[in-house]
Amino acid sequence: MLAYCDYMAKVINDALKKDSHVYGSFVDSVGRVNYDLGPQGEFRSTKKTMTVVDRNGKNYVVTVEEI
């Protein structure tokens, strides 16, 4: 069965970045989508993560992972 983690992570990342540019948004910055890779760069899973910072400087990790 196919997993769409790449697509979902991109959609979420793009939406958060767009929201960060709206006046009054709670989102200050959004990092790039990170892949779940091993020490030598080998593919480990379809999990994707991104870091988000709110306007108060609090950090969050947003994770997309098939279950």
C-alpha cells in the first residue's frame, strides 16, 4: 500500500509557511521537512518532521508518520 507522507508533509509545511506571513499569526518560522535517515544517509522510514517556532519563541516538532 502506498504512503503519502512526503505529500502530506509538504502540504502542512507550505500551509504553515504561508500562515507565518499573515499579520497576527502565532507562527513565527517553519523549518524544512526532514527525512528519517540513518547515519550513512540510508532510508529508514517514511516519517517526516519539521520544526515550527511560535511568536513567543516556543519550539515545536510536527511529525508525519504512517501508522
